[in-house]
Amino acid sequence: MVHNSDFTIMLTVLPFLKHRYLMFHFAVITYSSFIVFTGWESQNKYKIVNTMGQLVYFATEDSDLCTRQCCGNLRGFNMPVIDTVGQEVMLFERPFSCTSAGCYCCYSCLQEMKIYAPRGQLIGSVHEHFDFCTPTYSVFDAMEQEVFKITGDTCAIACCGNDVNFMVLSSATGETVGRIQKQWTGMVREVFTDADNFSVTFPMDLDVKMKGVLLGALFLIDFVYFERNN
């Protein structure tokens, strides 16, 4: 029996996150040849399925046209996560930062994502660290205590049939406890579309709130490294 009221709420709101493995699959379903040839960027839309391929959540980027065209993958946005009956279960909030994956002239240039569940209740955040070679992030809980570090491949680019891995490490022990992976989807999809496949794994007994925060980390990593700027 769960006695913590907040945790009970989270299990009710995010029932599918009780499972150990989720396959995070997304595609820009509004993608068309018009976008390919003109560079006009549409809102990203995502499907989240479990390891058995069952659809559990939808997510849609909430941003305006001007922001998407002018700011590219640096753009700020809100992204509600909706279950299959239309209930909002999480909200990802990414503020605009002036640069990513290259120049870090000040702390405010580093990337971050805040995760709420439900809307208005912060459950954690993800913050980028400066590093010339290796993608590095810290994952914090609602009390701003670092729970995980995420380190990516030195060359965070999907190419030549290779997957790109971002390892999730325990801040307390340094042990690898999970992984976020950008999966190679074939030359045509990688070159000509924004459609990608990701997966995320985490420990079975991980607090459900931190599972939600790791999903937010996956979204942030996608925008920083794999969102094409047309």
C-alpha cells in the first residue's frame, strides 16, 4: 500500500510509467514535401508507445510559427503530454536559450527543460553542462537535488546505421542505471525528414516522477541534437 499521497497521485496520473521499459517513438506526422523544399517548420507531434508497441501517450509541441522559423531548434515551447482518453498527464516546458551544442558564453545559454505533473506541479528538471566534446546533462528532482547525470556519445550524430546513446548515471554511485537512445531509421528518413525513433530505459523501482523527468530529458536531447534546422 502506498502511503505517500503525492506518489499515489502520480501512479494514478501516469499509470504506464510503472513499467520498467517504455519505447519512445515519435514522428513529425504533419511533415510534407512542402516543408522539405521550403524549410517551413511545423509543430512536432509525437507518439509514445510501450515496449509491446501499445500507444500510451501523445505529445504535441505548443509554439508559434514565427518562433519555429526564426529560432529553429533553440526555440522555447510548452509540450503537453496527453493519454489515450485525452487527459493531460504531464507538461514539458523548455525556455528559449540563445545557443546550443557549440557556444556557451554564459550560463543562461545552456539548455534546460522543466517537467510538471500535473500542470503547475514541478516534479523535476534537466540542465545542460558546458563540455566541448561530450553532451552532459544533470537531472534534478523537485527539490533541486541532482539524481542523475546523462552523458552522450562524443559525436552525437546518427549516421551510417549507428544508434546514438546517452547513458543515464546515478549521481550518488556513478553506476549506469538507464539509457536514452536515438535509433537509426534509415538513410531516407534521417536525411529528408524530422521523423525519428527514440527509446528510454530505467530501473523498475525508479520513482515514477523521475521516470517522467527522464522522458523530458529525451525531448530536450532531441531538440538540441536531432532537430533539423531547415
